Amino acid sequence: FYSVGENDEVTCFFCGVQIHKWEPHDEPWTEHAKWCPHCSYVRRHKGDAFVQDV
């Protein structure tokens, strides 16, 4: 992710999904898989089983 400069909004450099309104307990990999399960970067690094579990 990289910051887009507005509050807590970040963008995935690979798939372009933007995520914001983070909670203190949020985990970036989990949130990424939740909001963009088709991202090849998440699937490559965490695996299909992880994405399906999210």
C-alpha cells in the first residue's frame, strides 16, 4: 500500500484498491483480501486459502 495523502486512505500498488477508515485492530493483509479478493499480489503472498478464509 501507499498513502494517497488523505486521512488514512491507502492504495494497493498492484491492483489499485483503495482502503480507508482503518480501525486500530485491522490487519492490512486481511483487509486487502476482504476488499479485493481477486488481487494477484495478495493471492501470491498469502495464498488462496487465506483469501477464502477472509
